[in-house]
Amino acid sequence: MMTQVVVPVRYPLSGHSRSTLAEAIDIAATEDAALTVLHVNLYQGGTNVTRRELKAAVEREFGRLSNARYTVRKGFLVEKTILEEIAAEEADIVVIGKKQVSRWRRMVRRLVDDPDVEDYLQNELDCDVITVDG
């Protein structure tokens, strides 16, 4: 079973998303893992990024990634949609920006009593969380 790395990103790619993505690409290469680049279109947000646009934006920055798939999901809450995708993908490693951690904490607190995101993800979803400084 191949190791699965999931990296949520914004579109257009922000500086933070680029740093997070660069780290995820390195980890996937080191682990010989499959990489899922995930973007969430908000139902209430109006802009709808396609898989093709997401892929083109990533490949402009990093070149073609042979081990990557690009996933676009729709949701009301970005973090909740990401968590659902992490569970669905049975991710082994999730790479998120340090800036995102506090938002995740607030959201996880709404879902569970334990405010420690890393613990929650490790225990509930059985994956490692790697946070990246922007």
C-alpha cells in the first residue's frame, strides 16, 4: 500500500500555499508516496476552480508531478471538507501551513472536545501532520 500525502492549497497559489506544496512534494518524493493536491471551493464563495486550473497552477510553479493527483471539493467549511477528504483518502501524512493550524484548532474543537489538532488527526484519522512555516 503506497503512502498517501495530502496537501490542501489555496487558489490562486499564495506564498504560504507554495511553501506548503514545496514541502509536500519533497516528502512525497522522499517517501515514494502518492500526492493529493486538494483545493476546496466554498459553496458561498462564488469562485469555482477546476481541477485543470489547479493542476496548471501547480505545474507552472513546480513542473509536472508524476505522482500527483489534483482534487477539487465543494464545501461550506474549508477545514471540515479537508478533514473529510483526509479520511476518504486514508492519508498517511497531511501537510498544512502553520497559519492554518489555529483555524483547524477552532474547527476541530467544534467537532470534538480535544483541541489538539495533531492528536486528533493522529488518533482519529491515523495520519501524521507536518506544519510548514510560510
